[in-house]
Amino acid sequence: MVSEKRLYTLTLSCPDRTGIVAAVTSFIANLGGWITDASQHGDFSDHHFFMRVQILASSLKMEVDEFRQRFSDMALEFDMDWKITDSAKKKRVVILVSKQDHCLYDLLYRYRSQEFEFEVAGVISNHENLRSFVEWHNIPYHYLPINKENKQQKYTEIVKLFEDYKADVMVLARYMQVLSPEVCARFPKQIINIHHSFLPSFVGAKPYHQAFERGVKMIGATCHYVTDELDGGPIIEQDVNRVDHSCSLEEMIRLGKDIEKNVLSKGLRYHIEDRILVHGNKTIVFD
Amino acid sequence: MVSEKRLYTLTLSCPDRTGIVAAVTSFIANLGGWITDASQHGDFSDHHFFMRVQILASSLKMEVDEFRQRFSDMALEFDMDWKITDSAKKKRVVILVSKQDHCLYDLLYRYRSQEFEFEVAGVISNHENLRSFVEWHNIPYHYLPINKENKQQKYTEIVKLFEDYKADVMVLARYMQVLSPEVCARFPKQIINIHHSFLPSFVGAKPYHQAFERGVKMIGATCHYVTDELDGGPIIEQDVNRVDHSCSLEEMIRLGKDIEKNVLSKGLRYHIEDRILVHGNKTIVFD
Amino acid sequence: MVSEKRLYTLTLSCPDRTGIVAAVTSFIANLGGWITDASQHGDFSDHHFFMRVQILASSLKMEVDEFRQRFSDMALEFDMDWKITDSAKKKRVVILVSKQDHCLYDLLYRYRSQEFEFEVAGVISNHENLRSFVEWHNIPYHYLPINKENKQQKYTEIVKLFEDYKADVMVLARYMQVLSPEVCARFPKQIINIHHSFLPSFVGAKPYHQAFERGVKMIGATCHYVTDELDGGPIIEQDVNRVDHSCSLEEMIRLGKDIEKNVLSKGLRYHIEDRILVHGNKTIVFD
Amino acid sequence: MVSEKRLYTLTLSCPDRTGIVAAVTSFIANLGGWITDASQHGDFSDHHFFMRVQILASSLKMEVDEFRQRFSDMALEFDMDWKITDSAKKKRVVILVSKQDHCLYDLLYRYRSQEFEFEVAGVISNHENLRSFVEWHNIPYHYLPINKENKQQKYTEIVKLFEDYKADVMVLARYMQVLSPEVCARFPKQIINIHHSFLPSFVGAKPYHQAFERGVKMIGATCHYVTDELDGGPIIEQDVNRVDHSCSLEEMIRLGKDIEKNVLSKGLRYHIEDRILVHGNKTIVFD
């Protein structure tokens, strides 16, 4: 649900040691900052620390840029990897989609109803079939058909569109093309995919077929950041649904759609609200 | 899972204002305290603040009693309701049970396997049937049969046993007697009950019969603190399981047992680990 | 998922006795009927029997009308309440909606993508805001604003629209008006409502507010047939989602929407596919 | 829940064709048999049919042996793979266990409380630590320590014990030894294992460690029949539980125990009640 109040969200990670929370929260308190939400996590295995703080913008006695400047000294002292974002500046999303439309339809509903704060800058598809629906929402639709010959060129066009749109995140909403390693490397932690299995089971093509063959009693979906390893990036969110012997492959696919929609929209919301910190190949999600 | 390390757990609540987290964590940091886990929550509706901090005992430069003394000044300033507990001092539990034994059996397993830190000081029952099993675990068993005439007297005996055992918490593990208002009032936030329905549905007797009659598609269980309102105290934990028309009342009862066991043991663990703060008739559970 | 094959669906209930399944399946086998799916249920408490059989239309040596005629003799013998439907004749749905659009949006997606077999004949609303979206789907939109004075007249118009459309089922997709007892009585087992709580908890208005106040740890939604008892009709489907103290009322409402959508669409599909038999105030759902 | 009534359970599978249900149910009806529960399933991919029928023993006009004899003619005609069991003859279970005791403890509770109908004939372990608890339940305990040298000899002893006990099913309740291919082949569909992951993810040793490393957001457990492929046999039942970044490996293991217990006991009950039919490497479970 979109908050009516303007918020700053500070996220940081650094080597763990005594006094980090005290330093960060004292810094904020000294500037009059009202913390509306705070979460932290210490990873015991490699002694790393993670934190997310939401500050009511109106309570801070300065602009976010000045905050940023002042905070950088402390960040240096603690060797922090950090950023601060402003809810007044909505994140921009580019959605890539193929023929399957359930995730797109679901995301556009959440966009239209302002379920959380984001702009859909544009939709890119290798098919024409969803143009009318997307344009009804006043969103530009880009038809980029891909084949073996034009792949590299089309990927370049996708990168250009993404950068021209000044987009923050690319969502693969059942996009049936595998992005090139170059694209993946160019936008680390910025490309979100929905895979229609409970990873790491059933990597790659036709996961419902694989699940059906194996006779599993639950099917699932996984939302993850895209890396150059196929379906191997950091997992953001997963969910499952019960199936049984009476479930045909077609019914699995139908049931799976509802899981995919929910898991992808949750994952995207976590990203948009700066709730995700990536550590190695794992995520910390402050939900 | 029982931690091998000795921990202090500080829980507090107070009117919300700027700087509470900063003050608390700075106080701890200045004493060298290593925070292994921290959670906080601000209730926007009535501007109240809640916090739980776990401190590695060996990192503090003083005994817990000295910490307590020093902290009380700040607590006064912020008008805090607070306490600090020491994991080296295991909480003591008295279990009340009737004929149904699934929750007792489950709790004793978790006790015996040290799944979390607690002592079962004794078991009180209005039946004799579970004596042998309880005594096999080297736990004292008290047979206190209750009828209309001796009710008040038996309640007095229960209170006496509880206080003689210096117990911290009383668990009603499917105890089929309603405690008197006096007992409830004497031990606020210290008596935990498992009710075999998804409260507030099906308050009172025979909830599975009520659920069966209403034709619900899920049954549940609720762990809550006992107050003088029947099944009306603050809810700690709930869970449900799917049922359908083919489920007889007997099968509902069987399925329900597994939910009851899990919900009760979770609720007890939250209590034992000082994860629950009560606010009005609601709980904050830092799980 | 829409089957490409034409199916007849026979549903029946009757007093339980030896030989019902044998009689029904022998009758079908003697006519060459290939049973693609069959389910039965015996209610032990009042000795009533329920059955649903799907027959491949092309395997039967006669039209459905002739089958109907022949079957009626046996039905009489067993004192059956029965019907047979033909998947070639799609059921027609009229959707009633107010300002909240998440359930409508979801149902129209499932309609448009032919997730299961139904026609949306028309949408009726007491607000104008959803006209453009509905009409984009080529579905007629009827604006019937309701106030205290014109209530009865508008109900009459709703009934007329429903009957003019020759609709089979009326779906209250978060329709914020309570239908009159006359309308409820006129279409028994034909009006489906989604209530945004885990019934029987939180009957009536503002169930999320009630849930928030009570401090429950899970929220839910219930799909049920409408009777003249408010939120008291036979329950078709329910589901829940976990919440905790950090969930504001607004977040509960947001989380609840996803449950409502899934529960309502499941309930409607069960109705459309003749999977529901009503017995007293309970449902048998052959899913 | 143990039924007080004696029941015969007929399970069968055969090539699918018109009239199987009619033939089977007519056969039973002609002998006066009262069917208390019936389920069937047709596998469309390879046209195979599966059925399970429960008959009230007292309603049949003959002993089960005579029924068996008469039924065999029809079974031949339909090329059925079939059997009929008698609830008066309790199935006998041998449990194999190592040091971890949560599944054993849980199964013995369900046995002692007669949650469903089975006898625990004996417990075999490669450790001594659980002897006292098992013997408290009046169950024989066999200590068979296994090392590289004596493996084959110990497997032979296990086979001998199983056969001497005239046991029906062997349960690997977190038994940390891999049975030899000979033992697996000797008792097809008679050995049930609980694997502590959501198969096919994390086959083999230390699945929680694997899950922790991969950063999954849910962990699970799988109950399956043992074949000579490690963790590759037909899946009977699965379940999962949500975890997040704050879950240490130790907490995962603790949470996992509750899933393992529930999944294993469900799987065993399905087996005991003849609810499972195996088809290729998949199961049909009539639950």
C-alpha cells in the first residue's frame, strides 16, 4: 500500500562489529530523523552486517543530498556499502514479456491501483499480441521479435530502451528468451526473473513438464535476480501449491500461474521498496 | 535450537519518540555489548514503541545485575516498561493436562531434546493416566482431580504448586478445566493456553464440532495468554489446515492435533525466549 | 484449463443405500459412456449420498436430452436430486461490483484467457469508475446507483438484467450492497459472494478492521453461496495468509486482496464446473 | 483415526476401458457389499486406471477369502493388478533409526494413541541411545552397529529380522545408512524413507546445508518409497515451511524436524491404509 508520507530509505552493509546500530541511529536522531521502520541482520558465518532504516522525510532537518554527504564520512569509517533513496522519486520499471500474459496482467493491475510505488516506463515483447492491453494502460509497447540471427542486435536495443527510459529495474515477466551474459553483467541486481519452479529443482525449460514427470506433490515458483548462470541467481521469493495425481499437466500450469503472479509481484515490491540486500549469491529480504 | 552461548535478552516498551534506538544501542555499545539480534516495532495508532535486544553475555563488561541498575536511569527517562533476562537461568514450566496427551507428549519431546531452553518443573493433571509417561522423563506428576465441590481448593493447590516450583509460566496443554478469575488475575501473561480453533471462531466447548457443523474448509488452533475472558486473551500464534467434505469429525480432530502441537510449542518457545510483548489485548511477537 | 473435449457432467444426491454407484456407472457403461472423472461421497451422519460423473460426450450413443429422459426412471427409483450439464453450453455469469476492482480485474483476466469455461454476460455496478475497463473487454456495463430510497427498484432491475441475460450465476465481486431477502430467495445456490474474512469470524462490515483489533495472526477470505442470513450461507472455499504485529491495517487490506481474488475465482470455477453440491448449509466440493 | 468397524480395502489397477467401475461396483453390490469409500483415477497419458474401494466387512455375505476367489475371475478379464486387505489384520512395521529421534518419537506417539491401525513389530538402530525409550513402549529394540566391514552381514540381519517379524513395511525414520541394492530390490514398495529436503532438490547428504547455501526461501521434506536410486523413488508426500535470511542452519534443522515428522507419519498412514498405488515412478495417493 502506498504510504502518503514521503520516506527516505537507507540500506547498508558492512563488516560486523560493536556499535554500528548505535552509530547509525544516533546519527539519524541527531538530525531529528524519525525512524518509522528499522531492520538489521548479522550474518554469523562471515561476520557481515546488514541494515535498512526508513526515515520520515519531513522530520529530517535537511535535504537528502546533504544527508548523503554527511553520512558518507561515517560510512567510510565503518567500510559500508550503502545508499539512500527517496520515495518521492518513483522507481521506473521496464517489463519484458512473451506470449504468456498472466504476470503482465497482474503487474499492470498493481501498477494501476498503486498497490506500491512504481512507474511502468515501457513494455518490450517479442510478440505483438499484448499491445492493445498495454496501450490501454497508456504504457508504450515495443515489439522486438527475436531470432537466432538478430539476437545481439535486439539485445542492444533492449539495453538502449532500458537506459533511455532511465529505468531502475527490468522485470522478465515470463519472457521466453535468455538474455546474453553481457546484458546480465551490465545490470547486476537490476533484472528480476520469475521461474516457474521451486528452484533449484527443475532449472531451464519446461519446468512443469519436469515436475509432472517426477511426480512431485507440490509445485512452485521462484523470483530471483538474473545472473549469467541460468536460473542460478540470488533467490528473492518462493512459494508453492499442493498438487496430486489427479492434476494433469495443464492443471499444473493453470495452478502455477497464480503462484507465479504472487511471487513475482512480491519480489518486485521488495526490490522497489529497497527491502533486498544481496550477499554473495543469497538475499537478505527485510519484509 | 539451544544456543551454546550465554545471552542477555532486554525487552522494553515506552511512548514512541525520536532517539530511543540510538539511546538503547549506544548504552549497550558503550558497555562493550555485542548485539546478536535486535527487533523493534512502532505502533502508529497509539504511538507506542517496542524493542527486543539480545546481547552476548561475555561481551558485557559487567554482571547483569549491574547492567540492570545502570539501565534503570535511562528507562526512567524514557518511561520504559522493561526487563532483562539471562539465558543461563532457564525458565521453569508447569504443564496442566487432562486426558488428551498429544500436546504433553510433544512438549516433553522438545524438552528432552533441548529444542529450546526450559525446565519442566512439574505436570499437574485431573487424571492419573499420564503418570507413568511423565515420570519416565523424571518429572514430578501431581494428580489433582477436580469436581464442582473441590474446585476452589484445587485451584489453591495449583497456585501453591506453581509458586513452590518458582515457575515462570503455566501451560494449559489441553487442560479441560476453566481456571478461576483469581488464578488468571494472579498470573497475567504467565498462563498459556492452546485452543483448538482458529479464534475468534468457535470459542468455548467442542470447537471441532462447531467447525464441522458450520462446514468450514480450514480448521485451526490458537495459542494465547489466558485472561478472565474465556478464549479472549492476547493471541500469540495461530495456524490452520485444509479440510473438506470427506473429513469426518474424527478426522478433523486427528488433523487438528498436529496443528495444536505445533502452535502450542511455537507459542511456548516465543514466551520462553522473551519474544512476546503484550500491548492491550494484542501481542508483538519478535520471531 | 478449458478441455478441448465436450463433456457431460452428471451430479446427483440421494438417500444412501447399496448399489448406487453400480447402478449409475452400469447405466452409463451400457450406453457406451466413457467416464473421464467420477467422485462420490457418503455422509454418514444422515445417510445421504452424493456423486459427480464426467462423461465424454462423443462416447455416448445419444444426445444429452435422450440421456436425460432415460436416466429419469432410475433417478426416480433412487429418489435422486440430479442434473446433467453440457460443456458445449457455457454458463453465463453476471458480476456485481462496487468501487474495489481487484476481484473484477482478476475474473476478467481468467475470462479473457479462457482459464475455465464461462461467459461474462454483463457487469453491474453502483459506481461508474470501472466502465472503461469492462467495456475494453467487450462486456456490457450497467450503472445502477443505489440509495436508501431506490433500493427495491434497483434490486428489481438487477433481477431483470440477470433474467434477461439468461444468466446462471451472479457473482458479488466485493459488491458493497446487501441484496434483499427476495433476491436471495429467488436465486438459491446461484449467488456467490466473497467475504473478506475467515468466516465465521468477523461477519458483516469492515472485517479487516475487526481482525486488526482482535490481533489475529492470520487473515482470510471466504467464498460462499448467498442466503438471507448475512455471511451465513454454505461455504465453498476459504484461504488464509499469515500476518503479524508489523502489519498495518492498510497492509492487511493489501494482503487480503490476493487471498480474495484466489478464493473467489476458485469458488466460481467449482460452481461453473458443477463441482459443488449443497447439503443443508454445507457444501460438498468435488475438486 | 482408527475406525471401530472392520473394513475390507480393495485396490486395483488395469488398462483403462469403458465399464470398469460399473463391473467392480456391481460385483460388490451383488454380494451385498456396502461401499464406505471409493476413489478412482484414470491416467490419460498411458490409459491406465486405478481404483480403491472400502467395503464394510459385516455387509459382505462371505469371508474375504471367498471374495478373493470370486473376484479373481473378473480381475483376469480386466487384466487387473489387485489386492484386498482386511483391517482386522493390522499391518506390521519395522522402524530403522539412527541417533536422531524426532521421527521415531512421533511415530511411537501415533502408535501408542492408535491414531491409525498399525503394529510396531520392532525397532532397529545402529546406535544404543534410544533403547530405553523404545522399550518403555514394550517394543523390542535391536542394536545393529554398522561399519564398512560388516555392512553386508548387518543388512542380512535386517532382512532376517524383517522377515521373522512378518513385517509389511520398513520405515527409515532418519536412518543414516544407505541400504544395499539387494535389500531395496527385495522389498519393492515396502520401504518408506523420509528425506529432509523438498526433492528433487538437495539429493543425498546434508540437504539442509545445501538449502542454506543456496539461499532458498522455503525448506521441505519428502516421504518416498525406496528404490536403488538414491532419493529417487516414487514420492508419496511432501511439505514445506517458510524460512528467511535470519534462519541459521541450526534453526533450519529445527524447523525441518516438524515437517519431517508430519510428512513421514502421513506417508506411513497412506501406506498402512492402502491409499497408495505406484505407477512407474509416480504414486497415486487416494487420501
